[in-house]
Amino acid sequence: MNENEVDILLVDDSQEDVELTLHALRTEGLANHVFIARDGEEALDFLFCTGPHAQRSFDHPPKLVLLDLKMPKVDGMQVLKQIKDDARTKTIPVVLMTSSREERDMAEGYELGVNSYIQKPVDCDEFRKVVKLLGLYWLVTNRPPITNATPQVAKQAP
Amino acid sequence: MKPASDLLMVDDNPADVALVCEALAANKHRSRLHSVGDGVEAMAFLNHRDKYANAIRPDLVILDLNLPKKDGLAVLTAMKAAPDLRQIPVVIFSTSLLRKDIVRSYDLGANCYVSKPGNLNDFFFAVKSMEEFWFGFVNLPPRGE
């Protein structure tokens, strides 16, 4: 997959949640351009075009970042803060999707500028339903910011 | 079941407000719609000023961009600069498809941007999907007092 054509950046260290999410997106035809980062550090490398993702371009941000909170190396709140603190990335929609039921996390997320905050349902069917609706809402109903200066004619190819 | 949610719609077109009201009435979330027609009224509502002294703090704001007196981006800027209002999610609901309006809205902290469809069915679909998403699945910030 071309790293400059990513619709969703999925950041989650749980293999089970990643598989469930991909399955739900796939059934809606929304999983073709998903990039998976296993921890916050990898997500930041991807978004800020550093390390193994140095070849990426800021002109092609993902349309949505689905971000878990509790992760190794750099946690979700830190990733969110860095995205929203940087002019190059702050317009990218970020959805925190977490098992945390802490009101404090929710308030902090909104304070830092998260676009929406969703509790991961424990039930698998409910989880799939939420991911499906989430994908449809952000990729179909919502208009993502397009930060590149030129129209995306490449989308017409091939 | 989640408690009923309060939605503030800021729009100067009464027909659009009526359509949103109709779309919400058919849904299961029991959301209560409050509406104001310009940006100055919106800030008065949010800050409980004048006739809005007893206004409720909305769980979600649906904000048009082209508004009399104070436009949508100015309302958004004022909301996101106010410590007691900045957590309230704001959905921009506008007919504008201009890239500069979309990017500027996100830049100022809009939670999402939904274009207002001209077609009636699409309009209903957009409103219902907004309600389903924000009031069905999203955890909205705590209301506080």
C-alpha cells in the first residue's frame, strides 16, 4: 500500500481489537487504505514523516486517526497532544477509541482537541457496529480537511 | 438508555432548523433541539446572558458558517478560547464546500464538518447520521455545573 494514500491510521497495540476493527471496516468496504501502528511512537513517526516513514509527505494526511489510549512507548494522550499542537497535523480528525471509562480521560481528550471520544464496547457485535458507524460517519458523512495545496487529481487514476 | 441530550443549532435559516427538528423527531435518541439565528445570540445562549440566563449547557453545537452579526468561525473561535465552553463538541453544518472553510474550521478546533446537502433525503440522512453518531456512540464530555 502506498503510504500516501492512507484513509485511516489505526493505532492500537491489541491484536484482537485491530482484527475486529479491520473486519468491521472491511464489511463496509472501508478497509482498503488502513495503516496500522502498534504503539504511539510508530504513529508519531507515520504522522510526522520521520524514522521509517521519512518518505511520506505531509501533503497526504490520513482522513482519520483511530487512537487507543493505553499503549506502549508513547500513550494515546501524548500522541493526541502532539497532533493537535502542531500546525502541520492539527486539522487531522482524531477519534480516541478506548476501554477507559474514566471521566478524567474523556475530559482531557476533549480539552486537548480530540474530535470524538468513544468507549470500546466489550461485546464483539457491539464493537463491530460501532466501528462500522464510525467509519461511515468519518469517511462518508464528514468532510475531511484536505491540506495539500493542489487538487487530488491522482485519485482519478488509473 | 442514555439520558436525553441537548443540541444547540445555530442557523439563520428557519427552514433548515425545521428540517433538523423533523429529522430528530423521528429518531430514538430523544434529543432536545434549541436554536438561535445568529452568532451573537449563540454566544448569549452559551454564556447564559440576558434572556438565556436559564439556558441549558448543550451537549453538542451544530453551527452554520454564514451567520448574521457574528459568523460561524467567530463563534467557533470564541467557544474554543473559553475554558468552560471549549470541550463542547462543535459540528460545522454548512453549504460551503470551499477548502478554505473546511480547513479553517478544523484549524480552529471544529470536531467535524458536514456539508449541508441541498437534496431533502440527503439532508435527513446527514442529520440522522450526526445524531446517531454523537448521541448513540460517542462519549460526550461531562457537563459539569
